Amino acid sequence: MTDGTNDFAIMRQTYAVLVRHFIEGHKQAEIADEMNLSTSKVNRIIALARRTGMVKISIETPFQRLMELEKQLIATGLVKAAIVSPTVSENDNTRLSQVGLAAAAHLTETLRDGDVLGISGGKAVAAVVDALTVERPIDVQVVPLTGGVQGKYHTDVNHLASRLAERLGGQSLQLHAPLFAERAEQRDMLMQMGAVKEVLDLGRRATTCLVGVGSITTPGSSYFDLHPLSAPDRAMLPGLGVMAEFLGHLVHDRGQVARFALNQRLVALRPDELRNCDRVIAVAAGEDKVGPLRSVLRGGYISTLVTDEETAKDVLEIKGEPA
């Protein structure tokens, strides 16, 4: 983790505290409750901001350009909230770690005792879990939204649910079923099994969801980690208008779930079922995620986007075409 990444998380938290206190007029105890911080930490943040000159007639921040990108993303009407972290490297792993830290900070600020947190598997959610720290335990239930993937331990949804609950101080459920059944009939049977149905029904009642967005257009695309496809089948997908993977589902560039045989074998919630969730946080960064993010945004499946500066710029405009 780079020092710049940590600086961004600290500065963003400081900025949020200062806006609430000096512009919106919230008391320190109210801010502490809203952001899952101790009152003493809020007091220290404000005191440090005064000493370092951040508090003047207006609030100054070196990340103003990032806040402007967030406003532009919200102005599209495709998300209710956005968090944009600085792009400090062209390395995809570094970018994802940086975005994961920003998403982790947002998650700890917004989760409350009694919440149900639904999650997908994947590298993005793993990056959030790796970056997560809390000042106090948060009594949440973490629930998988999809079946698991063998051989992908670090990014498997059940493993991530267990780790995330442990870090938050909550409890987790496990979904003991594969992401892909062998046949559609087997999938239907699995979805009706008591243990599987119980977990997915709780996922449908999630108050917050944390999800990744997969690509399908490059050789190293994350979708093919979930289910290997032959080269001809891979080449066929873009021609069918398929652009993204979301909760294991192949999604068209305009946001609709594709009529593709593999989608009928998924043990997972449908993307449109997340629309019942109060807060769906999508985490993604990198050039190969731009098209998939635009697809998922158009589908109306997410309410909060956490990404980095360069990805945000590309999502807002590709080859001069607005999102």
C-alpha cells in the first residue's frame, strides 16, 4: 500500500468531517455516529485540520478534482453516490488496492449494527477486505450473493464473507453450492434447497451490497476465472453485444442480462434483484473495466461507484461520447 493511498483515505475522511461540522453544522457527536468514529477522533481530526490550515473561509483539499469527478458521475443520474480515488500508478494491482482502500473506508462509515451485507466474490471485493479496519466492532451479517468457485480461494465469495465478517466484528453465512451448476435443471434444484434458499433469501433482504464488475473482452478477463470458455465462444461474446459480468451473469452493453446458456446455470441472485437493496456499492478500476462499468450503470444495478480517477474519466467519456 502506498503512502499516497493512505493519505487519500485520511484526507477524504478529514474532508467529510469538516464539511459536516463547518458547512452543515453537525455536532461532533453526530458526526461520530454518522461515520462510525469515536467522538475523540472527530475532535482530533478537526483540531489537526485547524493546525494545518485546512479550515479557512472555505475547505481546501488537494483532491478537489476528484470531488468534481464524483459530482459529474452523480449528475449522469446513473448513481446516487461516487467515490473517486487518485490514480497513482498504471499497475492494475496498485490501482485496485487503492480503490479497495477507498471502498473500505466508505463501507465502515456507512455500515450500522444490524445491517445485512451481501457480497460477490472476486478481486475487487478481496481488495476491500484486505484494506478493511474498524475502530469498533460492527454487528452485521455478511451473506454471499452467489455460489462459490473452486480453486479460487482468495477471491471465493464464501472465503471473503468469512474474512469480512471477522474484520467487521460480525457474523457470516456460507452458500454451499457452486456458482455454475452442470445443467439448468440442476441449478433450479439447488436454488430450492433449504440451505441455499435461506442464504439467498437473506441476500435479497440485504441493506448494503458490495460487488465487483467483471470484464469479458480481454484475454485475462475475470469472467473466465469463473468459467473457462473456448476461444471461439470468447470471440463470439462481443459480437452478441455482451460487455460485462455482474453476479456471474453476462450483461449486454446496454445493461440487460444476456440470453446466454451459462446464465441459466447460475446459482446466484439476478442483477435486477439488487434494486431492492438500499445501497449497492460497486468497486472497479482499470481500462478493461470501463465498458463493463458503463453497462452495469446503464442497467441501474448499482447506487454507489468506487473507482479511480482515470477510470472515472473514461466512464464519463469514451472517444468523445458521453456516458
